Amino acid sequence: MKQDILEKGAIIQRDRETYAIAPHIPGGITDAATLRKIADVADKYQAQALKITSAQRIAIVGLPEEKLDQIWEELGEKAGAAIGLCVRSVKICPGTTYCKRGQQDSVAVGLEMDAKYHGLELPWKFKMGVSGCINDCAEGCIKDVALIGTPKGWHVMVGGNGGAQPRLSHKLLENVPTKEEALAIVDHLVLWFKQQNRRCRLGKFIEEMGLEAFREAVMADFVAPQ
């Protein structure tokens, strides 16, 4: 029986014959030329559907296995990390770039995180979000690690996830004053998670240890950038 093909970012569909792929669209921000390319590929290979995903991508659904390499080549990008034990797309809101409610530049910060972490292999899947205000349109409340903008900086949220055992995230730190420090904390959290080498979501550690013990364990050796 056919299975997902991780190295090609291909997800087997209900018919157990065709696949879906999700070209990477960092932060869900794209342009007309990219949209035309995706539409042209979908038409050429007779895709069954184009599906906008919750991760701010456009999935091309119902593609033949033997054409996957050719399709990725025509899209002009490497296989998207839509599946597998890795960091998925970083979900971002419009932030101060576009939104009247934005308090921090979630677009710039989110794109920086996406460029650094998207597809990074980890012991288990890992999701991130960046919201420019406490309305949290990037749904950091259900991400492993998220940044939420405030007038005074960034809240660092940890331990959220959806799925069969959903968890809401916890506030690890509040009003971190600079982008540089917030990003350094994110990097520290990702490294800590990788070092644990355990097949579970980050929230499982908080559930077992308690938030204060988790905070102490993770942040004990953190050094803020100068």
C-alpha cells in the first residue's frame, strides 16, 4: 500500500493512489506570479483541487506519484516540509506591516524564523507562530513556540498544540523588550527540545514537569544577546 513520501513532501490521498503537495509560501505572503505558477502546474497535471491550508499554504491535491519530481522542478522549489518530524511553516499575522491593530512587526520576525527553522529536523513535529498583537491571529495559543506582540515587546508562549490531545500554550516570558532577545529565546527553546531527543510535543514536558520547573530547566543557562 502506498504511503506518504516524506522526502518529496507528498501526502497520500484517500484514493491511496494520488498525492497532495504544499509548496512553501513563507508566512502566507505571496504574489501574482507565484499564484499563476501554482495554478498552471495544477492545470497541467490535472490536479483534483487546490486547497488553502491552515498553515498558510496552497495544497495541490490529487497528483500522480511518477510526476512529483517534475512538478517540484516546475514549481521551482524544493519539496515543502508539510509532513515529517521537523519544524513546519511559521504561521504569521499581518502585524504592523498591514494591520491597524498590530503592536509588533510579526511579518519581519516570522519570516526570519521561517527562513531559519522551516524544515529543520527535530525529534518530533514542531509548530511556530508569530502574532503582532494579543488577538493572536497566528494562533500561537496552539503552537509549540510562539511570539505575541505587545506595546512593550513580545510574550513568549510555549507548549500549545492541536490534534487528538490538544493543549493551550503557556506564557513562558512576558514583554521581552527586543526582537533580538525574543529570537534568541526561540532559538534556545528549539535547541533544548532537540537535545531532549524525545518523540513528543513540547507541551508534554510542561504537562509532566509543571510550568515553573520547565521554565527553570529551559532558561537556566540562557544568556541574553548584548
